[in-house]
Amino acid sequence: MLKGVNRVLLGIAGLVLAVLGGSVLAIGLGAPAPSWWPHDGRHDVLLDEAERTRWRDEGWWWPAVIAGLAVLVLLSLWWLLAVLRRRRPAEVLLDTGDGEGASLRGRTLEQALAEEASHLDGVDRARVLLTGRRSAPGTRILLRLRPRADPATTLRALTRGPLAHARDSAGLPALPAETRLRAVKHPPERVT
């Protein structure tokens, strides 16, 4: 979801900046100003002295400006932290049973799960992403199913096969999985 929000916000911001910047540039280069444009001509400034000091003496102006800027800064920080935060653990902590611990690279676990899942009956291709924390990982699995594959059978085989093997070999008490099944597109077949 964050990726979609990110793209929409960046697209809207880019579009607004491109339209405003392009119109200012065009008018500055001598193009006629459109009817909705608030300024008269090529040598008119964007904010003149009267516009800059118009609300300065009002009691509500500065608190409103400060509150608006504070909200904008907080939203920007939230967005930045959400983008920079790692969604995938780089490693999984394993309990070796001797009081020590070991770590398993997250990409290794992803690749092993994807490789084993892609060999299941009815699966054309598998993609696995590790989620959660280092001590309590989870998985997001995307399976592309071949034509005529039974989704329920494939899901049972995934749960009893690759997911159980990964959970047992890593010594994890649980390995929750969010699985999405998609059918591979295929050409229509002739019915005789």
C-alpha cells in the first residue's frame, strides 16, 4: 500500500510543480497570461509587498501558518521514515539449543522457499518475500499457477511441504505466510 501512496503523492506533487513552473516560465518568456492567472504581465512579481504583508496584523495568521507548517513537517517526516524503514529482515535469528544463537540470511531463506515451492505440482513460478522481525519472521508468497491447477491442493502442498520444511530446518516455532495465487495466462484451447 505504501508503494501506491508513494507513487500517487509523488505524481501529484510533480504534476502541480510542472504546471505551475511551466506557466511561470512561459509567462516570463512573453507568452500571454491565461484568464485564471493572478498576475498581469511579464514583469509582474508573484508576491508583491501588499500580498506578502496582507495578513501579518491578523491575530490568527501566524498561529495558522505555524500549525500548517508543523503538520507539513510531521507528514514529511512520517513519509520519509515509512520509505526508509526496512520491510524485510536481512537475517533470521536461529536458536541452536546451546544457549548461543546463529543467524540465517533472509535472502537465502527466501530463495530456498521459492525454489522448493516452484517445484510443486501445478506451480509455474514462485516468489517469496520475508517479512516481520528477525526473531519472528513471516513470508509473503506469490504462486503463479499453471492452467488446470487446483488452488486448494497447491495451497495444502505448500503448507505441508516448503513452509513446513523451512520452519523445521530454521527451528522456528511458527512461520506465518500470506499466499497469493494467480493463474498464468494461456492461449484458448480448441474444444472438439
